[in-house]
Amino acid sequence: MKWYKFGFTWLWDNLSLEIRNDRMSRDQAMEIVRASGEEMPIEKIRQFCDYIGVTDSRFFEIVNSFRNSDIWKEDVNVKWRLDGFLISDWKWGLT
């Protein structure tokens, strides 16, 4: 859910710790982020939706209601994007 609210993920938290502790360079961390792409655990989301009894579309409707509109902007080519994102050639999906 951090992605929707703040524009970063658990992986990014861990990578920032690695950088701060001098175990990795910023460039190395950026390559890992670029290679990981969007980290949407679709199967886990479906399992959760089944468990709580909502559809996938209802889940994303709720999640998007918490999206931080100060940083996320709607885009005509993709659903959402972050202006001034850390990685300029990020492959934006439909999330």
C-alpha cells in the first residue's frame, strides 16, 4: 500500500537502508529498482479479496481512494504516474 500513498515500496525501504549503511551505492540500488519494475502481487491481492469477499475491482477502487493526490497524477497514456519520479524512463503500468 506504500506505493499508492507514497510512491515507494518495501524493497525501496530496504535499499535505502543498504545505501545509508554503505553496503550498496545509489546507482546499484537504482538498477535493482529498475529491474524489479512494478511490484504488484496480483495473486496475493486476489487471495485477500476472496478472503474478505470483495471483487478485485472493488479492492482497487478502495485503494485508489487513498492514493496521495499530491504526488500522483492521472496520465492519458497510463492510469497514474508520479511527476519527477526518481527513474525517468520508468515503465508505468495501469495501477
